[in-house]
Amino acid sequence: MIEIDVSLARNTGFCLEAHFAAPDMGITALFGRSGSGKTTIIQAVAGSVRPDRGRIVVGDEVFFDSDKGIDLPMERRGAGYVFQDARLFPHMTVDNNLRYGERRARRERTIGFDAVVEMLGVRHLLKRRPHTLSGGEKQRVAIGRALLSQPRLLLMDEPLASLDEMRKGEILPYLERLRDELRLPILYVSHSVEEVLRLSDAVAAVADGKVIACGPLADVLSQPELLPVLGRFDLGTIFDCTITAHNEEFGLSTVSFPDGELRVPLVGRPVGAPARARVRSRDVSLSLSRPIDVSVTNRLSGTIARITRAEGPFSDVEVALAHGKLHSLVTQESVQRLALEPGMTVWAMIKAVTVESRPAGFNSPGAEIRSPSPVSPPRQPSAAPPALRVIAGGTPPKAPS
């Protein structure tokens, strides 16, 4: 478990108050808009920023405790750090950049050079220098260098932010493999809903220097309180589903979950495989009666649980299903015209569904039901090797003031 309870005030007027816990393996996303304090949090964990007060604990080791006067130096914390820009040594080959990470390791080796090279698919790059690499290749090498330092945890500061969509698509499968195959806690900074949905299982939402929500992905990304973070058009509901049918003729798959089923673009995985579907609140319309003779395929019945005022002319309507919930973003005029109120039975018409793309091996980004393009399916978790313990990634920089 990673426990963070810190506060920090800058002379610029920015204040950080971060109180949350993250699992001791897998990816926990620190999600929020630029300037919200996400990077400052992971810099405090790495040791390049010293909080004014508080406590940081990773596993059974205290990194920082202001009351007890504990402040471990960066080299003893064992944090592998991956930056937005790869920060490889330009005069070294890829091989030597990776070996640099090995030389920095201060504890027993738990993951070897060949394993990292194969996992990240960089063997064919070993003799090349950084200036000959694409952005995605550079980031894979940077991740490998951090892993070969045998880190206790991995800190990733928007590693895809400087990449175009094509390069992001290249590197995402490697991040998924890293998540699935290593028992390593990863704090992943991002302001991209798509990255968070695809990579993480837990989320800490950050706004104005505060962690305003933390927990499982599906719970956090469906909270109306996150509208200031997500923006009014990105609030949604996540369903963990199972693929139950394919219709090759029409290019559709059916995914089922406790409250029903959804038709989505064809998923290239077998029936019985898991899938993760996301329905954005802006893609859900409400009807007071069962929709008949409409083109919308996906429809669910439920009861209005609450109505929350959103930004501008909108309201978020939370619809309770038999086992879960669904959100719909409607205008306040529609709320008044339909006399919507808690307790009413409504039909939710789902105009678009996004299915995360995680096929076996490498994949491409997800698609929506409104698109004719097929969707690659979700991950199948791999058997993980023994837990990684231990130290030092690339040294993170001091935080800007």
C-alpha cells in the first residue's frame, strides 16, 4: 500500500493538500487538469520536493514523516521515474542507456536485462542512439532504464503527453504489459480520460491541489463531483462486461453485464472474454416511456436516483439500474419540461459506447458504436512474476516553483 498524506505551500500561492492511499501493485492514475498538482505529488514521493508536513509510506518503509523528522534521500527511496520527455543520454547507445539503469541499482536484481528488452520490444534498437529513435521508442527505452534500476515503485509523469496519437498507440500496449506482468506499484500522472480508462484500475482525481476522490476506476469516473475535473461532457459510467456474441455480418459484438447487454463494434476476442465498456453521460438520452421505432440500439430501464446541477445549462441525472447506475447529461430545460425527479422510472437510450482496446499482444485504440471500425478487446491479465522490490529510477528534477 502507498499512503500519502502531505501538505505544501509555494510562494506562488499554490497549495497542495494530498490525502489518499494507492494499491501496492498495478496502475493508480493521478488524474486532473494541467496545473492541478499531480506532478507535485509524485515529486514528493520521489523526494525531489519536500512537503511542509505530513507522511509518505510505501509498503513497510516510511519515506517522509515530518513529525518524526524522517526524510529519506532520493537515492534510498527506490523510485523509478519516467518523464514526459525521455531524457536519454544522447551520446550513449540504447544498450548503454539501459545499462546505466542497471548500474544505479542498489539492491538485488529482480528483473533482468533480457527480460526488460523483450518486454518492451527494444532489442532491435540496442545499437542505435536516441536521435535516431521515434518518440515512442525513446519512451520505451526510458521505461526500461527505470525498470533496470530495480525500483520499489514506478512514477510516470504524463509519459505520453509529448507523443502524437500514432506514437501513443505504439507505446500503450507496452504499458499494459508492464502493468499486467509485474507486481509493481505505478503512480501514473495523466489528464487524458482515454489513457486512464485503458491503463488504470484505481484513480485519484486531483483538482486545485487537492485529491477530491480516490478509489476504483469505475466508482471515481462516475461521480458528478468530478465535473470540474472531467469537464461536463466527459462524465460517464464504466461497466465490466463479458463478450457474449459476435455478429460478423453487421460488424457488431454483444457484451453483457449484470444490468443487461450492449451492442458494440466487433471485438476481436472470443466469446467469454472480459471487456470494459464506457458510456459517457453526454451520450445518454432519457425517455419517460419505452422507446419504440428508434434507431438507438442500446436501451436500459431504471429509476432516477438524483439530479445534480452541472456546468452551464446542464444537469447530471443519475439513473439507478438493478445492479449499477448510469449517468445522463441533459439540459435543465429538459429536466423541467419532463418534470424529472428522483423516484421516476425512465428509459436510458445509449447513443455511443466506448470499449477499451486490449487484445492479446499489441493493439490499437478503442472505438465507439457510432464508428464502423472494429474494436480491439480488453486485456487478459498475465501471470505475474515474483514481486519487484527495490530501488532507484532515473533521478527526477526539482519541481518548478
